[in-house]
Amino acid sequence: MCEANAYVLKNDQEELIFEKVDRVLPHERGLLLQDIFGRQMILEGRIKELALVDHKIILERIEKSV
Amino acid sequence: MCEANAYVLKNDQEELIFEKVDRVLPHERGLLLQDIFGRQMILEGRIKELALVDHKIILERIEKSV
């Protein structure tokens, strides 16, 4: 299986937020992540970087304007 | 190996533009795609969607303002 783990960049550190991700889809609030079991998570962010052979998806949160 | 193929959406069709992609990195002109052999391609676009079990990366071109 070629799923990957999703990380969010936080202070230049990669923080694991979701494992075994299959699909990442656009969502009105950012991104919809779905793992290989069909579990879903919504993140207010965008995809920054991929390293698929390392099974990594790097995301970044969208800064909210106040 | 868990590389994927990169497609660009064009008129709602997925057009294959780069195969066996390992890494996708931010680049000043958009995205830098690198395949498992180290070959590189720059695309003025962004990542729209991932379907990793299907080995697909869906990209969209950035519209240029005239």
C-alpha cells in the first residue's frame, strides 16, 4: 500500500497529525484527508510538500486573518 | 516503491505530465517535481488533490494575470 503519513509544519518541526493517508481532497474549509480505512479529517491548511518514497505529506496551516 | 504519476487538470480531464514522482517541493515559480531517478520538472501550479493508493497527484496550473 502506498499511503503516507501527514505532518503539519509547526516551528519548523514536522508534527504527525494523520496516518495512512490515501486521499487528500479540496474542502471548503481547507483540505479533507482520508485514510485507507475511510476515516476522515478536515484541516484548515494546504499541501506544502510531498516525499512519497518516504511516505510523507507535509501540510501547512492557513493563517487566519483576525 | 510508492511514487505516483502527476496529472494536470485541463478542461476537467487529467493530463499526465510527469511519471514516477517522488518529491514535490515549493519553488519560486510554483512547484518542483522530482521523479525517483532525480529528474526534475518545474510547473507553475499547485497541488490540488492526492490519491496515493491510486498513485495519483492532481495538479492545477496557476492562472496568470495579464
